[in-house]
Amino acid sequence: FALVVALISLSFGGAVGLMFLMLGCALPQYNQYWPLFVLFFYILSPIPYCIARRLVDDTDATSNACKELAIFLTTGIVVSAFGLPIVFARAELIYWGACALVLTGNTVIFATILGFFLVFGSNDDFSWQQW
């Protein structure tokens, strides 16, 4: 039952985040679709960590360079997702209100992605090979 509630909560979080992104693009006073490029960052952000989890044995208590590189790359992707709307707003491609909506959507989406890994990534019986 707890996994069903977690899955519904994560789905709701993803929908709310995408709603903020779409509001930043489609409201009549903004009407610019440049912020949709952050969707690429949403897709790319979990990839380095998923690859590192598959390559690294987690039984080792010491630090692992592969896992730290994956976290570094993921951090770069997330920072880029927050920086792109700010660059668009500074270049006057989008309005600052649209930038604020996109940044709010980024926060919700990345919190949802983090929540997914916290809920489904810690179970021993869960494996990426099942997907």
C-alpha cells in the first residue's frame, strides 16, 4: 500500500512540475516555447547515476570515483536546467515571469526525480533489470 501511495504522489508531483513548465510557456502574456528545452535536462538527469549504480558494487563502504563522477555530472545537468531559463530571460527571449514559473517547475520535477530514487532505489528486491 505504501508503494502505491508513493507512486501516486510522485505522479502528482511530476504533473504539477510539468504544469508550471507549460504555464511558463503557454500563458498568453508569455507565449514563448523556448523553456521547453529544459525537458532534455529532465530526461538526462537520472542517466549518469543509473549507469553508475549498475557498474558499481554498493557493498564497499569507501568512496567510489565512478559514483562520485555520476553525482558530479548529474549536478551539472541540474544546474544547467536552472541556468537555461535565466539565460533566456537575460537575453530577453522569455519574460521573467515565465522564468519564475519554469524555475518552480524545475524544483518540483527534480524533487520528484529525487523522490523516485529515494523510494524505489533503496529496496534490495528492486532491480533495473525488471524494467
